Amino acid sequence: MSQPTMPGDASMNAPTGNVSQDSAGNYQTSRSEMSQRVHVSLWHCIRSEYIKFTSLKSTWILLIINALLIPMGAALAAWSVQLAARLSMEAEGGKGEAMPIPASVPWQSITTFVTVTTIVVGIFGVMSITSEFVSTSIDATLTANPHRNMVLGAKAIVASVFTWCSTQLGILLSWTAVGLIFRGITTSHLKSELSALPWVSILGAPIVDVLFVVMAIGIGALCRSTVAGVFVLIAIDMFLPAAVAILSNLGNAFAWLQTLGRLMPLQLMSTFLAGGLNDVHNGPVSGFYPSWWQSGLLLLVWTVIFYICGAVVLDRRDIK
């Protein structure tokens, strides 16, 4: 005759599912089992990340710097062109009318500092994930929502929206500043092969900044350290392209590195923002030279690779 089960019996209190028991006799539930039990929607995760982002001073500081540096650089570039035109007229005795400037110059001026502010945007992306590891608040985040890829995706979505708004504001301010500086100056007609340049300048710049911040989030998930993440970001932005450029000039044996240099993220961004202006070459070009739209797609590839690598590491490595 079977014995009745007492309330204190371990068989009644033991959890069901994929569990293990430690040396002290306590039952441990695996992370996969916890993920199945905890039901958190993506929208609630996004809302949580939005609250975190808006509560950090660094978020507002970096986004304001990004939004202000873009028009400052645009105004400086436009003013230098205007000054050069005025000095040219004065050198000719001030007689006659100034030669019209190319129609592409104002649009190029608008996006002059977008590649410079990628460091600011990149730091923002790296810190959006590494700050939680540094402050150990990642423990509470993943306890509330053990779906790690959902957490990373929510961070990427919120950071992308903030970056888009900041960069778009900076571009609109740049457009206004450049228009005021070039007011009264005659410009030539925009060539048909550059018809995409205005759209790329106004709408394309925020897009590439969004791609860059998502790539930075992937780098941050890989490194889990703000210092290491920023160093990797600067290395990809500056050190690696400089090293490739130096080596490519050492001889024909290293000429293939010129193609590699054109495929670096910052160079791809510059080619994309040129909107076809760099697609016209005066002489033969060795290797592969991506067009402006190909550069945008290749930058997307860089972003996807780093983000996927960061997501895999975050999902498989312990948070400690």
C-alpha cells in the first residue's frame, strides 16, 4: 500500500520542467525554462528601454552634441565656399558677377559633418548596452525579461529612433543655415546623374547614422565594456582605414588594399552621402569602386554582421 504524500515532501515541492538540483538540495530552473515561463511583449520591452534611455543624462548630452555639430559643420563649409568666391571677385577688382557655384556644393555642405559625428553616435550606441554591464543593472533587466535578444532588439529600436530624430534635426538646421549663407549666390543646374543627391542629403544622412548606431550596439554587446567598445569603434573608424591606406601605397603587391579601403564603414558612408558625385572618375580606377547606392547596401551588411555577432555572444555567454 503506497504511503500518502506529505505537504513537506520534496516530490510535491519540486518544480516541473527542465530543472537541476545543486549540492544544497535547491532546485535550479534553466534560463530556457525561465524564458518560456516569463511572457514579456516586445512593446513592453521597448517602453522599458525608452524609460532607461530618457533617464540617462548621457543620452541627452550625446544627442544634443550630434544635433548641433552637424549644422555647425555645414555652416562652416558653406561659409568657406562663400569666402572663396568673394576673395576671387576681389582679386579681379570686383568687376562683373561671381561665377555660379556648382549645385552640388550646398547639398554637400549640409552633410559635411555627418561622418564626423559618427563617433558621437557610436559612443551613444556602445553605451546603450555597456552601461548596464558596468552598473550591473543588466542582472535586473534580464531577470525581468530573460529573452536576451528581445532586450537587445528593443535597445536597437529605441536607440535608432533617438538617433534618427537627433540627426534629422541636425540636417534640417543645416539645410536652413546653408540656405541663408548661400542666399543671393547663383548656383548651376544640378546634373541629371546627381538627381538623388538632395534626397540622400536630407533623408539618407539619418539612415546611415541609424545603421551606425545599430552597428555600435552590436560592438557593445561583443565587448561588454564601454572603453573596449569605444576603442574598437575608433579603430574601425580611423586606425584601420589609415593603416590600409598606408599599406596600399607600398607597391603593386598591396594595390588590392585600395578596394578594401573603399569598403570601410566610414568610407562607405562618405560615398553614400556624395549621392553619385564620387561615381564619376577622371581616370581608370583599380579594383572595385562601389557606387553611392552600393555603398549604402554594404554599410547595411557591416551593420547586420556586427549586430548578429553581438546578439549571439549576448545570448550564449554568461552575463558575469
